[in-house]
Amino acid sequence: MVPALMELTLEDWIPHVGSTFAFHHQADRESTEVTLTSATSLGMERPSGHSAYSVVFSGPKSPSWEQGLIRVSHTSIGMLDVFMVPIGENEEARRYEAVFN
């Protein structure tokens, strides 16, 4: 069973660093492959007792995704709607971050 988004912990993401996820565009049902590049503790405790953390994905420069809810899927974690923020790009990729606090 896939846990609810707020039940996920940093430990749920760490084994998947380096693996492929998909961002799904809800309007046209297209998806874009992205890579989970990091899962990092923020050093604060959430009300649930788990630590706050962030996850960062790297994907192609096009299509670009605006800040907001993005449907993210992975074979082990399942499908989740996650609030993502674009945090930068280089010549080859664009990066997105979600913070869980």
C-alpha cells in the first residue's frame, strides 16, 4: 500500500535517489521523466515527529514546469500530487524541489 503524502518520511525517498520518476502534465496527459537527485534532512522536526526534508528532481529543460502541484509517479512510491518549485537550471537540465515540513 502506498502511504499518504504526509506520511512519507525522508527514509522513504532515500533508497530512490538516482532513480527515474515521472512528472505528469494533468492537462494533456503527457509525462516527463525526471531523476530524484537528492533527499536531504532540513534538521527540523515535523509535527508528526519525523524530520523535515526536501527532495530535488532534475529533468529536461523542456517542457518546463511552473511552481505548483505536479503529479509525480514512481514504481515503488506510487502516484502523488506534490507542490514543486523550480530552483534552477543549467545548459542540460532544470531542477525542482519539494519541501516537507
